[in-house]
Amino acid sequence: MLRVDGLTRRFGDHLALDDVTFDVVPGRMTGFVGANGAGKTTTMRIILGVLGASAGTVHWKGAPLTPDVRQDFGYMPEERGLYPKMKIRDQLVFFGRLHGLDQNRAAERTDKILERLGLGERATDVLETLSLGNQQRVQIAAALVHEPIALVLDEPFSGLDPLAVDAMVDLLREEVTPEVPVLFSSHQLDLVERLCDDLVVLSRGKVVAAGAVSDLASGPTTTYRLVVDGDAGWLRDVRGIRVRDVAGGTALFDVEDGVGEQEILRQAISRGPVREFGPERVALSDVFREATR
């Protein structure tokens, strides 16, 4: 397991990270979200050893993370770190060799990943001749080519069209074995919601929410959706619920712990036909807004 423990980072008088602590569990994708300037990239750079921490440590399998172990991590920076005038295949093989693969294995891995990303026919092209989206695909290939033991990805889906996102997601799922923890940041909350098992929310350098996405979305109340033939406004008078929205026969409302949803359903049925009743999925954007307000 990758553990970030009490990371603090100051840039002069500015406190960029304030006692940041969270776990990245093997075999699970952990989304790392926050507004611009929240400290996500700073945290990732400290994990990779690009920056030092003012205080705190990063642990791998219970021991402080060492440069030798970091060598086996895969990292995709938000700003591309590739050679624009070098051929795609040549530089991916080069990166594989830098991480300890022999020539044959590096070439084998390169060819496999380029094919999976739909770039097999462009392997001998110079990087700068590719579109920005395809350059982004090569950047993720560089993070994966050496079969990393952990992945740290900073905005991996930025600038990609939906087909490219699907290809990258499929590749990540293929590469992420039960032993590999994955931490990735993104401003695309719909993608985070689609992919993530766990979530860490950072705000002004502090962790304001962390845990399984399902747990964070549940909270102390459950939101339900009710659709009836008549007017659903009577819900406003029911003790133990908070109506979010009513539009004719459609209502969204929160149910507090200890309030029986079956009793609410019984009351609805007693007033006429019920067309729909059940828990409403809480959007990740709502979880994010609630955590960072």
C-alpha cells in the first residue's frame, strides 16, 4: 500500500500542503480531486521525489519510500515530459530501459501498449507530428511501459476525445493488477466517478474528505426520488425528511437515519398511484461541493 502521512509543504510564507494524509490501496483506483491550487500536483511531486516535503513522509508497504522503489513507479505529469523530435517507439523503449527493462522486454512492452492505444501504425513517427491527444496517449504509454508497481497520474485524460478516453481506461484496467495502487487527479468528475473506487478531496492544502466513493456519497442521509400521478407537495409536511425539489408529481428528498422509507412509500400509495420510488444516486460533483464549501 502507498501511504501519504502528514505531508506538509511550504513555499516561503505560503502553506501549500497542511498535514495531508491518505492511503492508496493496491488494486483500486483512487481519484485525487480539488480546485486549482489545492495542492494535488505538489502532493504527487513529493510522492515521486521531484519535490521534498517540509514535514511528513511517504510510505510503501509500511516502510519509508526510497529512490530505488520510486524507480519502479509509473508517473504521468500534467505537463508532458517527452522528447518532441524523437520517434515514438524509440523513446518508449528508451524509457523502459531507464526503468531497468532489457532491450527485448522494453520493445515487447512498447509494441503491445502502442497497439492497445491505437498507435501501432504511428510507432516510427516523430512525436511532434502527432495531435495533442495522441501525444497524451504516448505519455500514458511512457508511464506504463516498465510494468510499474504503482501509478501516479496527473490529469491523464486532459485533451482526449471520448474514444481515446475509452482506450486509455481499458488499458489502465488491464494493467492494474491487484498489487498495483493507482492515484490520479482529474477535473473531469464524471470520469472520476466512473472509474474510481476511492476518493481523496483536497481543499486549500488540506484533505477534507477521503474514503470509498460509495461511503462518501451515502453520508448521514439518503436521497430518494418519488414520482406520483398527483401533486407530491405533501412531502414537505412529513417529519424526518428534507425536500430538495418538487415539480408536480416528481420529488427529490433526503431521508434522515431512523426514518422508514417504507412508511413514506405507504403514505404515497394511500394518496394514489406511485410510478417510481427509490434512492437517488448522489453525483460526485455534489460530494465535491459539499466537502469543499
